[in-house]
Amino acid sequence: MKEFDVFEKKLGLTFNNKDLLTQAFVHRSYLNENPTFGLDQNERLEFLGDAVLELVVTEHLYQDFPEKAEGELTNWRAALVNAKMLTGVAEELGFNDFLLLSRGETKELGKARQYILANTFEALIGALYLDSGYDACDDFIKKYLLVKLPDIIKNKSYQDAKSHFQEQSQDKVGVTPLYKVVKEWGPDHKKKFTVAVFLGKEMVAEGEGYSKQEAEEEAAKSALIIKKWN
């Protein structure tokens, strides 16, 4: 079993219920090979953590930037809580050393692993919320995630392709892009999506990803290139 006391010490956490901490790192694939493990996989914790994460980040942005409009705050929030950012923070904090994965999943080090890390970050927030409450989550998110905001603002990395494509399409052709899932495949724990982006009836481009949001972003990137709006 992973030594989660090492993880707690490294991150300055103290869980009352150690099972909650462990469960946050249990990927669905691990239980396929270890059906008698005794703990559930982390998807329900991820569901809860996603909501807590968004609320904490939203509250800080609202309180800290009273002069900013809703649209800009929304873009900043999206840049803080997207899968790429959460994956990067999870890697920095050493999550890879504690993931409970199947033997096959352990060998996956590409996009699939990044998606698992982002989900595990959210699951940890969910576990921390159940164990220690909102304030503990607030402290953790402020310490490890909100510190990324100055760089996001400085580098304008909050201007994601999807937002940029929407601005360009509304400005140039007066149409808001519409995204549709046209294909999904793979097992539940590693499902992939193909999303098409439309301007009216015109399908401009497609994108693939391990989440609908990721596929939409890839579709928007391709659409900007096709339309030469980038």
C-alpha cells in the first residue's frame, strides 16, 4: 500500500479519515485487478471536488478583483481549473507516486495519464472537503493552485482557443460557434470524444480529447487555423 503519510507530510495535510485520502487516488482500473480492495474508486469524490474547487476559485476571484467584469473572471477561472493546469499542479505535488492504477494503466504516460492526474486532483479536494471542511480546501487551493494566477494573467494564457474562436466568429460572421459530440468510444475509465464545431450549418473542424472540454478546445484550435483567424 502507498505510504500516504508521506504525502500528507509533504503537502501539509492531516486527514482524520485516512481511507478518504487513499480513495482519492483509486482509479477505476485498479479495482478491476483488485476487486477485494475494500475502497471504492475516486469518481464520486471527483464529482464533489470539482464543485468545491470551482466555488473556492470563484469566491477568491470575486473578492480579490472587484473591478473586473464577469467575462474576464470567467476566463481566469477556466484557466485555473482546466485539466492542463490541474495536471501540472498534480505532477508538481508528486501525485504520480501515489496513484493506484492497473498494471496496464501504469504504463500509460500520455494524455490518458494527464486526465487521470487532473481527476485525482479534484478527487483529493472532494476527500479533503468531506474530511476537514471548506476552510481546509480553501487553504489547499490557495496554496497550490491560486498561486498560478499571476502567471496566467501575465502570459494571457486564459485566452484559450475556444474563447478566441468565439470572439472571432462573432466579430467576423456574427455567429456563435456550436459544439457537438459526434463520436465517443473506449472504456468508461478512458473514454475518448470527437467534437465538431459548427458555424450555423457549416462544420468547420473536429477535435479529439479525453473529455468533452478537451475535444472542444482541440476543435477550436483547428477551426482558428482553417479560418485563418489565429
